[in-house]
Amino acid sequence: MIPLVYHPSYSKLALPAHHRFPTTKYARLQQYLLDNQLAMPEQFFAPSPMTAEDIIQVHQREYVEQFIAGTLPAPALRRIGFPWSEALVERTLHSLSGTSLTANKALSHGIALHLTGGYHHAHYDFGSGYCIFNDLILAAKRIIDEHQLHRVLIFDCDVHQGDGSATMSHQHQGIISCSIHCKQNFPSRKQESHHDIELAKGTDDKQYLETVEQSLDLLIRMYQPDLILYDAGVDIHQDDDLGHLLVSQNGIYQRDLAVVGMAKSANVPVAAVIGGGYSRDELQLSQRHSQLFIAANQLWHQTQ
């Protein structure tokens, strides 16, 4: 069975009623997977919280300590987009550890999926866009060090550019960053990934899928990574509250099927995080995120 990583703290974050971040989507997604027999309870693994010393391996010590202690200046919290709370700290430490656990499970199982993650707007010494610390960079750095890997590819298909991953990937040997994103979207000031593919507003299924498949094929051949960290954001959907593309739900499924399938064909383990997805309709949001799990299950059953 495919390992799935989840912790209840992911959705235990009280936010103002008007807040745009869909904090309940993680618990809703887990229940949706169970209710629709897309997952079994025994597939789930719960991460332990990550320590400050672990996070300091890729982030500035002062920033890490201020966040955990609740002493970050107000402008820094506004840039992140969350009010500080102990629940936010708990959620953050578990979600960071969860992506690292997912990466380790992928190495031993060929694939693993995380029911959160993709905090790609977090930079070395500040957070941004609902991202406090960069779980993708942290997971890549830890797994390279622990398993003496040669290269880890961050393949980011969230609709927003992974600007934090872009800047931080250049600071650590062996981490390759690729972002496929909407040009006319957050952040307004893009950073330089190893590979950036910008899409215009209104990009549809056909153009989007061609771009993803051609890009990943090139990257696998070019870098021969030991692991792919895949950010399967669904904010590319045509009805997403914060996206500007015209990708359908079937387009999301076809993308996830292609990415997981190409990694499998190349014998490269893939650790996926669900990334961004914004909608007031929680059922539709769960359905969009579930496409990753449907695609992974289909490819898994083909080999049984």
C-alpha cells in the first residue's frame, strides 16, 4: 500500500471567518479518501514534531526562534498571512516533519503522499504567502544528508511560483528547483529557480499537460535525480479562488498520472505534497486534491 502522511494538527488552526486559507481541507481530504475507499486507515503515518535545531539547518536561527516563541514582529506575521498561535506552531512543526517523513517513505516504497505541504514561499529568513518554513527544501536537504543522495528534484506544479524554493535551492548542493506557474500571479516579484516555466492566464488542459510532460522528461534526463519532490497544487483548477488557469479536474488527474507515471518509468521515487488549492466549497476542493491519490492508486494497482 502507498504510505500516506497526515497529522490532526494540520486542520486545528482557528482563523477569522473571512480568512482565505482553507485550514479545514486537510481533515476533509483525509475523510474523503477514507469514505470513498481511496485510502485505508493503516496506510496513514503520523509525523512527530520537528525540532528548532532541525529547521535551523536551512533557515536563519533568529527567525526560527522568534516564530516558535511568538516574538516575530507584526510586519513579519502580516507577510506570512497568519496570526501567531501555539496551534500554528504545532501545525508547522508537524507539517515540516511530515514532508521529510514522506520523502523517506518514498525512498523505501517508491512513492509516498503527504496530505499537506508545499510551503514554497518561505525564504531563508522570512515567511510569505501562508508559508512559514520551506518543507520542500528542508526535506530535500535532510534526505540528501541522511542517505548520501546525489540530486533531489523539486518539481513544483502549484499555480504560484515557488520563489522561496527558488532562492534557497541555490544555497544547498544537490537540490534542483523547477517551477511551472502562472506568470500573472503571486508573487509579483519572481525569483530564479534552476528552471522556471511561465504560463499565461487562461492556459488550458492541452497546453498545460504538454508543458508538464515535456519539462519533467527533460529534467529527469538532464539531472537523473535520486528523488522527486512533487508539489501537486490544485490551484491550477479553472474555478480556484486564487488561480488564473483553465485546467479542468480531469486535467489535474492527467497531470498527476503523468508525473507519477514518468517518475515510476524512470525508476525515480516520488514524494508528493498536495500544495495549494483554494475554494469555499470543501467537497470540490477534496475532489480536486483526491486526483493525486486516484492517479497514484491506479499506477500502484497496475504493478500488483
